[in-house]
Amino acid sequence: MKLVIASDHAGFSLKEEVRAYLTKGGHEVVDLGAFKCEPQDDYPDFAQRVGEAIIAGEAPRGILICGSGVGVSIAANKIPGIRAAMCHDTYSAHQGVEHDDMNVLVMGARIIGSALAYELADAFLKAKFISNEERFTRRFKKVLAIEAKYQRGSSQSGQSNPPA
């Protein structure tokens, strides 16, 4: 499978390990950075790179890694069409795809080690959305409706300004 991967400085080492593991396993992995450990980088930049690459059709799925996984998860989910979830167990990594059509796996490098990261990536990449199960497609359509309602430009969005 072709996928995109990125991390900030906190996830850099784990990203490099996961990228090498997946490449060795036959996956086409497009690295969107960071390309060196730069403590001044910002996680939203890498979440945006992965999200935009998926939306542009460069790859169907992606992996994001930061220190906890929380920051890149929040940032990636701001992009319409991105369904990113932090997973630190294999059940969530495959179930998120099977039931919710998750397209970005998020991991926290300060939370898990490389062996578990490999297992999570494998579970995520092997899983497929169960589109013939009515309850999953019904729920997925509801998620898409929520996303559409709150996209920029929607008169019903009720969006507020970010905190100062």
C-alpha cells in the first residue's frame, strides 16, 4: 500500500523506524518530514502535510507521530476528509478502519515503543472499511454530515475565533 508519513521532532526517531519497517515490508512510504530532529518545529505543520496529501489523492492513508499523539490528532482532524485517531493498541488500529473508515493512524512516540508501533501500523494497513455493514455506513454518513455542517463557509457552523 502507498501511504504518507510525518512527525515532528518528538516523533522523529519513531517515524524513521516505522518508515524503514514499512518500506522493508513492501509498502511505498512517502516521507513528508521532519527530515531531521529540529526541536523548534511545530506538529500542526506535519499534520497538515499528511492531510493535504491524502485529500490530494497522493495516498489513501497516512501515519502521524508526535510526542503524545494528541497534537497531531487534533490538527489533522481539522482537515475535512481526514479521520485521524490515536491508537496505542492493535484493536483500535484495525477497528478504526473497519468501523469508522479511519485514514490516518496517530501514535505517540513518548507513549509506545517501536515493536508496538510496527504492530499498530500492520493492523491499520491490513484493515478495510466494512462497507457492506449497514450500521457502519449509516454511522459514517452521519460523521460526514457533521463534517459538512461545520466546514468553513457554512452559515450554520457556529465557529468561534481561536483563543488569544
